[in-house]
Amino acid sequence: MLIPVTAADVPDFLTACTHEHVFGSRIRTAMRAHGLGDPTVHFYLCRKGREAAAALSLADGVLTISADERADAAPIAELIQRMDVHEVDASHSLCQTLQGHLGGKIESSYFMVYRGTPQPIDCPDIVPGDKRAVFDVLQRSHEYYRTHLTYDTWAADLDLRLSRGLAELYQLISDGQVIGTGSIVSWDAECGVIGAVAVVPEYRHRGLGARITRFLVQRIREAGKTPRLVSGYDEVAELYRQIGFAPCGRWGELYL
């Protein structure tokens, strides 16, 4: 059974957010930032009997799912068709099942969790980020930001999370310029999730992305939580391994 979340459902919804920590913390953070009254974000709970099998959030045509093996794909597929979803972010196995219902193309790589030893790092050149400068770095570094996001939409969502202590934004400065960025994009009771790490093309291959990531690892560990992230593709996972991360499952993005 798949239902819109009401106030009475929130405890079970938050339980389902723990089934997978990276996407689950994204959903949990969206709930904490927007609440149930924001018409731009929709939240759903999938039950198996009385058990919370999946938590779902939908915004801007992207459906994010934290689920365990009990989640029924059929009503989720129906929701996707009814709400005109164009991207599903979930475990690789659930994306494969949904692909059987809906078609589409899957991209996938690793969920990763930090298993390294503490590595204190002094980074006076990594400072809280200016949104406009950071967005410029992201657009210069990633096609997705050039083709899928506008500054106003991106900044409005980020402002909401930053103002409520649900995210942290940083920039790396060299020669007086902002040349890199990284964020803690979401939190849950167990982890902080690293995302949007980028270095402009002319400064790549100098270990700066790893340096930003190590700084974010330190920030999350200082909060008493476990750093997690998604590897954008399998090859880059080896770079994350070198700084202490280990694979802990596979994520999928189903494009429809």
C-alpha cells in the first residue's frame, strides 16, 4: 500500500528513511526542510502490512526512494506514471524492478561509507561558500548543472536547508579565486552525506577534490556521525577508496 504521508505517518516514514542512508537522509532532510505543507514537495509511505517498507519524496519530477526488500514496485510504478516522474533515485535493484514496469535507462555506481582512520586536516583555504560563486564552479565542472538546474531554483532549495542547519556549503580558494566546492548535503541520525564536490577543469588532477572530501569527512566526524557518499561512476570509486571509503551497495538512477 502506497499512501501520501500525514502527520500520523511521520514516525513510520522516518523509520523507512533509515532503510538506505544516502537517499534516506536526502528524503529525511527534505521533510525537515519543507514539512508536509509545501505543495512543491510530495512525500509518500509504502507499507507492507503494518511495516514501513519505503519512504519516497517527489520534487521537480525526481522521485527519491529509501526502501527495503518488502517494498512493492507496482504501486510505485503507478505513482511514477500518474505524477509524470522523469527520474527515479533508488537502490539499483529497485530501479531494475521499476525498469521492468516502465522501461527507461539506468545509470548506477556505488554507495560508499567512510571506514578510514581519522586524518586531521588544516584547510584555511576552504571556507563557507558563496552560493553564486559555488554555482559557477558547479556549472563549469558538471554538465548536469548547465543543462538541468537554474540558479534561482538551486539557491532557493539550498537556502532553506542552510537556514535550518540541514546542510553545509564550502568553497576552495586559490589565487584569490573560487576554484572548488563541496557540501554536506543531508544528515540523519547516523550519517552525514557528502555531495556536489567539484573543481574547475583548469585546476583538476592536483588532488584538490580529495582534499575537499577529506575536509568534509572531518566535519562530519566532528559531529559524531559517519561520512557517506555516492560514487558518480565506478572508476571514481577507486579514488574514494584511497581516502578511506568502502562500497556498501549500489545506487541507481532510472531515467524515463
